[in-house]
Amino acid sequence: MKNIHVLLIPYPAQGHVTSLMEAARCFTSNGLKVTFVNTDFTHKRVMSAWSETDGPSGLMQMVSISDGMEPCDDRNDFGKLTKTMFQLMPTKLEELINDINGKDDEKITCIVADFSMGWVTRVARKMGIRLAVFCPTSAAVLAVIMSLQKLTVDGVINSKGVPLKDQMIHLSTSMPIMNPAYFFWLCMGDPITNQIFYDFLVVDGKEAAEDAVHIICNSAMELETGAFALFPKILPIGPLLATNTSTRQVGHFWHEDSTCLTWLDQQPIRSVIYVAFGSITIFDQQQFEELALALEDTKMPFLWVVRTGTSGDNVDYAYPSGYMDRIGTRGKMVSWAPQQEVLNHPAVACFMSHCGWNSTMEGVSNGVPFLCWPYFADQFFNKTYICDIWKTGLGLKKDDAGVVTRGEIKNKTEELLSNNIIKENALNLQETLMSGLRAGNSSNKNLNKFVDWVKEGNDHM
């Protein structure tokens, strides 16, 4: 019997790859055959960090195509990367699909594309292949993209996505209030990069979302009822977690340091501050030292993910003088952690986070309270969900010089860990979120609905 063959393609950033990889594992466990397409650069990183025991299943193959950039180019320049990909990758993807279909009698009948890779819609249309869109962010972020025309007509933004006045807005009465100054394409860095993201990623993402028959999202109905009410086309199938399939998370760009799990085993229950800011956040030396000294001042055990120059990001921090001697075994620093296992560990008391959506979903799924420190893109809005809507965390504030001081960090940590209401909210939200994955409940039903649609194959072309 032939398998239905689906091609998946993420945007080449860590959170996009890991979440779509978890979706891929859900598909293969439901009998779909998956070809997972990374860029050449990302493919090398993922495969080198992938342990033998976590390798692809028989129904999933990992392939890659060029992102159009030179080997020496800086792929942390997301503006240049995005522009180059959108110009050169469509032809490469078309060639790959033709090559696969020429050799494989199980031809690709559906493409699932990250909404940040909106150019894929034109390839799917040209080749007569059904298209679904994957949303690795909150549904609210995609709701903003799908509301661009309304936002322009209402005078909230101009045709280039720039806010026209200083005002808070509601996309609908059932959605959280939003500050247009923090729309994610305005938080990518410099104005030129912001504009590239708007012109290529946002506008094309809207086209892809409109073209797609289905949009699947790494979220849950119970987390974002307003966004799903506004756009019922978006199907939440989350949280997409490795624990759903009883395996370790895959798709990482770096090797995970599992020694931190042994260290956590030696700490008292709910005593550890877990500090991790994802794959992109970079601090200057002053801010790094403030954070280091704040963690020292708390007198609590802490697990801190510190990406260093060895990760290829040219990040090298100097700890304050004598710091390691003073900290001793109370602090554990690693360059990359098995985050889902860490957050699931009973020793963890709270999560100091950049509020990336994957980290947000992982923290919520484990009932862990947050200390929110957003860095860019959608992270500012995710903080709004955590602090103002779900009330499962507190935000860290910068001083007039733009620094989050050691005093602010220490005080907010103490405030969070003494707040039983926030802890209770976090545990209640965890139960609500995880119940959606059970057979017959919302996320589980949506996943089955989507898989059934894919399996219908050519019947509805």
C-alpha cells in the first residue's frame, strides 16, 4: 500500500525547525510519509546535532536545498537571508520536487510550508500541489498578518506596515489589546531589516495563509480563543512537544548538554531558576554581568544556558572577577540544554525566558511560572499573553539606560516565587493545555482532521 507523501519546509531559524519537526513526527505516527526540507546550512547543523537514537523514522527523510547565500555569508543577518531565499529558493524547491517525483512512486501530494516561507505558495500553485500552512508562532501573530488590509484601511498602519499613530488596538473584542509599535516585523532590528521582513515575509505570508486550504498552528484553542474565533481556518494542534511521542526533541542546531539533568537531580524541589534566551538573543557585556550578579544575589541554585563563541555566533562573554569561585556548584552553565526535559524537572521553580513561542509553550505545558525578558519579533506580544492574559509570569523592566539591573532581576525573582496565585495559574493552565491533546479533545481532533484531509489525496485537488 502506498503512503501519502507530504513535503514540509520551515523557515531556517531554530524555533521554526524544531516545532515543524515535531509536527512531522505527528504526521509519520499517523502513517504519512514526510520529506523535510531544510536549507543546506541548517541541514548540516541539524544532522550534526542529531543523536543516533533520535534519528529520522522510516517514514521521514531529511533533504536540503540552497538558501542562495554564499558559505561565508552571515546567516544571522535575517534581512539578507530572507531576501535571498525568496528570490532563489523557489526554483530550487521546484527542481527538488520534480526530482523526488521522478524517482519515487509515492509522489508529493501536499506541501506544508511555514507561513514565513510564503513564496512556497507560488511553487505549489504552479505545480498543482495542495498547500497547507504551518504557524510556529502564536495564532495571534498570524491573525495580525491576516488582518493587514483591515489595519491599513483603519489607519493603524501604512502600506509599508509602519504604525501611523501611537495607539493600542483590538483586532477583536475577544483578543488581547496590542501595541502596533510591537508588531513583530517592526522588532527585527534596524529599519531596513524590518522593511525586508514586511515586504517579503509578512505580505507573502498573508498570501500563503489565504491560499492554503488549512492552517495548522502550534497553539491550543484554550490559550487563544479570541484568535481562533476571529480566524476559524487556523487549526490549533499544539502543544507540539517531544513528550507527546515519548522521545527527545529533535531539530536542534547545537548539541544538548545533558549533564544539567544530573545536576538538577541533586537540587531541592522547586528551587532552581532556569535561565535561557533561545537561539538568537545576544546581550552586551554590561547586561551579561548584571544578569550574572543578579543570579548570584538570589542565593538560589540556577541553570543558565550561555551560548558561547563556539556555537558559531561570535558571542563571548566574560564573567565578573571571581564569579565562578563564588558560585561554586550552586550555578550550572551549559551552552545548550534539553529544554523540555529541564522544564519538566521537579527541581525547576521558574523560567527566565526571552518568550519565544516554543519556549512559551514548553513552559506553559510544564506549569512553570515565567520571568519575561523579550528580545525581538513576536516575543513582546508573547509576554503580554504570559503577564496580562494568562497571569503566569512577571515582566522584567529596563532602566533609563536600557539595562535590566541586578536589583530588578533579584526583586522580580523573589516577587514571582512568593506569589502563590501566579503559581496556581501556571498549574491550572498546564492542565487545561495538556487536556487538549487527549483523544477526542480539541488539539487531538484538529490533528486528526488535518491528517484525514491530507490522506484524501487527489480527491479535492
